[in-house]
Amino acid sequence: MKIVLARIDDRLIHGQVVTRWIQYSRAKNVLIIDDEVPNNAFLKQVITLSIPPKINIFIKTISEAIEFIHSNKTNDSFMLLFKYPETVLKLINSGVEIPEINLGGVGAHESRKKFYRNISLSKQEIETLRTISERGSNIFIKSIPEDKDISFQTLIQDS
């Protein structure tokens, strides 16, 4: 499996992902990794219908995704989508290599504060992202492919 894009975006599939990121990354497959979505038949159907017909969609729990990634020995291109930084860290802890992570959109919530433009993060999420960064993954903020990369590491140093 070739990971062409790993993106944290709590909306998972939406216009920017479908019209810009899939095309930009040239992913032929999208793997959504989340412990809630696979158990929600309605949401799974909405997501499946939102994906372009030539793109394969896989919706897995975290444990299923870890097994799927470790057993997939093809060179097929995959975009990984996550709602939460904690999910990414669980994959990394299982031995999945994710060299770069695009921090897309993370919406406001009572436990979160505005971090940067359309990204709100809790203290725990910032610490999780810091841990991921310390493990060697480059984390960059970018809403659409045409935007300039904003380094998460630089924003953390400046705060």
C-alpha cells in the first residue's frame, strides 16, 4: 500500500476532499479510519455515495485498518482520512509509517480552542500531534492543494 495522503479532517468526506484532494493526490483508494463510522449504516452509505465512481472506498475501525494496512502488500495508492489525531497516533504505534500528515479541518467544540483558521484543537489533541511530530511525521496545515503549507511544528514553536 502506498499512502499518498494522510489527512485529519473531522468532516472526512466533503467537497474539498472529493473535488481537490483525491485528484491532487492521485489516490485510487480512500481508507476512512474511525471507530464510529463503520457502525453507522446511514453515514457509511452517504460517504460511499459521495466518492467518485472510479475510486474505491474502505471504511474501517482502527483495529481493522491496522490489520488491513499491514496485510496490504500492493503498490495501490491510498488516501487515509481520520477524524482525530489520536487515531493517527494509534496507527503509528502499531508500526504504520505515515511520513506526512495534512491537518485539514477540525471544527470547534467545547473542549477545543481555535488553533489556526479552520482548525480548533484541544490541549490533548495538540499534545498528540506534538508526539506524532516527535516520532518523525511532518504535519502541515493546508485546506486545499493550492494553499501554501503551514508547518504545525512552526506554529507550536511560535505559541
